Amino acid sequence: MTIYLGSDHRGFKLKELIESQLKAHGHVVHDLGNDHYDETDDYPEFAHRVAEKVSANPASFRGIVLCGSGVGVDIVANKFDGIRSALVSSVEQAFASRNDDDANVLALASDYLTPKQAQSIVKVWLETPFSEDERHKRRLGEIEELEK
């Protein structure tokens, strides 16, 4: 699977750990920044880069964005066509975001998750397929109508 990563300084250390995890599991990973720790960088730039790439092929590509609260990167990612970003704080939410909502971008709050929690969330999120249940497809269709 092709996965795009991006984070500001608050998510940088966790992003690096997740990148190693993804590569170890054979994923094609594109780190869109930041490529070094810079305490003055801002999350919109990195979330924008990830969402733009995923929006080019939202059915196939996945993105993971990180900042301190996760909220900022989630807001930015959801500004792009075809993006369904989910701010996730548990493995149960990770499952539901994929199973029910077919989320293609995962937003993580580096200030509120341990590395182990984040790695578990990423694993479940990537392994969970969309359910294809009619009610979930109907709801996604309703969202698409709102976006027009």
C-alpha cells in the first residue's frame, strides 16, 4: 500500500517511528515532511502535502498526519476533495473509521498518544477494510452530495 506521511515538530518523533513500522511491514512510504526537527514549523504545510497526494487517488492511497492535538492536521486534510480524514485516539475508533467511514487519512495526536498506542492504531487502521455495508455506502453518498 502507498502511504503518505506528514507532521510538524510536535509529531515529528512519532512520525519517524511510524514510518519505520510501515516500512518494516512492506508498505511504500513517502515522508512529505518535515524531514528534520524544526520547532518553528507549522502543521498546515505538511497536512496539505499529504492530503493533496491522497486526493489524487483516494481509493488507493492512504495518509497519516500528525500534530500535537491532531485537530489541526485533521481540519486541513478534510479541506481536500475525496479526503475522509479521521482523528483517532483508540484502536476501536481506528476500526470504525475504516469499517464504517472508509477514512483514507488518519490524524494522530502526538501529545496524547504513547508510541505503543499510536502503532496499534496505525496497524488496525491499515488492516481494516471498508465494510461495504449499504448503510455505510449510503452515508458516504450523502456526504459526497454535501460536498458538491
